[in-house]
Amino acid sequence: MKHRIVAAGLAAVLMLTATPVYASADLITLLPFPIEHSENEDTRVLTLEEAFRMAQRNNSSIDTLNDTITFIEQQRRSLVIDELNAWRFGAGLLDHSAAQLGRAIRSIDVTQTNAPTTQQTLESLSSFLVLNNVNMIYAIELDLVFERETVAFNAVTLQHTELRNELGLASDADVTDARRELESSRAALRAMEITLESLNVSLNHLIGLPSATNVRVKHHPQLDIGRISDRVRNINHYADRQTHMDPTIETLRRQVRDAQFNYNSWQDWVQNWAPSQPGVAMNWETNITDRASMLNALNAAGRELTDSIDNMQENIRQAYMQLRQLEEQREILLITLQRAHDAYATASVNLTAGMVTQHQVESARLAIMMAEGLLIGNSIAYENLLFRFERPFLLAI
């Protein structure tokens, strides 16, 4: 089934970008954190680029764009014939309908010129939706690993608490709290399983496969993210360059040039041709209305271009600061992860010495998994934002 991109739906997706998940850091040796995939001979394994291309082919907005271009090409041929007839059989350069037809043809030409840019933006948006969905699936899969471990840990905790209660070392309230904690973790596990199923259906919808298809996209977010300041030395210069090169801004520039051409053509027509033809009836009311309409279109196009450049540059600067914040958070998360490893190592030594229980060691191991999760959650948020930072027209969505 074809999908159509809508901004409101994308906004809802973007809110989930930074969902906490679990993985590893290159400089730290971590405990195994496997993900079990229910793959079989029917599982379709894709690269991220393959998923991008499938989503682009399945985007009905691109199909609609192509259909529109085909239609207006046919419409343009008809308008050209009408324009030639208007000039040939009408009042020549004074013929109002001929001028209108000329503007209609030029408008179609602008639409055709903008079509590749529009398709590029739609393709980029399709790719981002896939990237975000794939990262969310990866996040939930890792979350499920952690939550299953948490359920098992809480089950043992409940057993220990019940035993201590029988020995008079824990209260009934302690037992109730432990039981509620276990029930809560089980409910969270069920909710994650439903979420994962929904995300898989959503991915299949994006790339144009039946909802029941078992698909796995091979992609993991990069943990060695580097620093954005090494790539962008001066954010203001970068923002200027990006807005100068941005395809959506260029489309708005074309609209301004088209509006200016229409207005100048009207001015030239009235000043140089209309007054010099005595005896030819002029509909000044119509022409005054045309002038006002074209002047309004020119002013509106100019304001839209200026506002869009200002907004895009501000979005670029804001995204740059958010990327730097994520980099700083990553440093803190690496320290937290290292401390979790240290605590686990200490607990393991104390277990050998009989100073702690195996259950306490398991608690330390879960702390490592949680720290890993926060780290890769940071990496996913960074990857998603960087994708949009490099395509600034996506930052406005």
C-alpha cells in the first residue's frame, strides 16, 4: 500500500526519536547484550539504503507529483495554441487574454522547473521516516532485552522478599512492593512487545510490503559520533552557505523571479503599448486589478523568501547547539557507564569473598545495561538530528 507523507504524522514520530535504548561504547568492554531476531527463511533482510529506495518508490506523494507534471505538460501545449490564436486574431499586444495565457504558461514552466527539487525533498523525507523507524525498532528490541532481564530480576527479588518475610526480616508491605514491581515490569514488557509489533507494521507500510512481512533492516547507530564543531568551524557561515544551496530556498527564489517578471511585463505592456493605441477599448478596471494582484504576489513571494531564509538559518543554529549538547551528554554517559562497570567489578570480587549475593551482582549488571541504553539512545538522537541538520529543509518539520 502506498504511503503519503504528512507533516502532522511526522511530528508525532519525531517526538519518539530520543527513546532510551541499550548498546555499547567502543572504548569500553561491555557484557554481552544480544538481540534475538525471530528470523526464518521468509525473513527479508535489507540494508538501510535498500529500505530508503523502497520507501521512495512507495511514496504516493511522488507519484502524485509525477502525475501532475504529466498533466500540466499537456495543459501547457493547449495553452500555447490558445495564446497563439489570441495574438493572431485578437488585438495584438493589447489583448488581455493573450497576456493572461502567457502568464499561465510561465507559471507551468516554473512548476516544471521546481519538480526535481520537490521530488528531492519528498525522497529525503521518506528516507528520514525510514531511518527514524528503523532506529526506534532497534531501540525497542534492546529495551526488550533489558526489560526481560528486569522481569527475571524482579521475580527473584520477590522470592527473596517473601522468604525474608517468613523469617521476620521483611514486612508484608515489602512483599507487596516487590510484587507490584514485578507486575509493573511485566506490564512494561507487554507494552514494548506491542510497540515493536506496531513499529514493524509501520516500517512495512513505509517501504511498501504487506504488514505481516518479516523484515529486518541491518543498521546500528554509530557510537563514535565525533564532534560537529570539527566539521562546522563557523556556524553562521555554514548557515549562510546551506541556505544559499538549499533546494527549497532556490524554489522560493524562482517564485520571486517569476512574480517580478510578471509584474515587469505588465508594467511594460501598460506603459509602452496600451497608451499608444488610440481608439482601442481598454478595460482599466481589469488592468488595475491585475496590477494589484501581481504586486501582491511579488511582495508575498519576497516576504516568504526572506522569512524562510531567516527561519532556516535559525533552525540550523539551534540544531547545531543541540548536537553539541548531545556530544556533552555523551561524555557524561560514558563516565556513568564506566562507573557502572567499576561497580560490577567490585560486586563480582565481593561475591567471591562472600560479602554480597549473586542477586546484588545481577543488580550491578542491570545497571550496566541501563547505562549502555542511555548511551545508544543518545547516539540515536544524534544520528536522527544530524540527518536533518545536513538537509536543513527537514528541520522545519
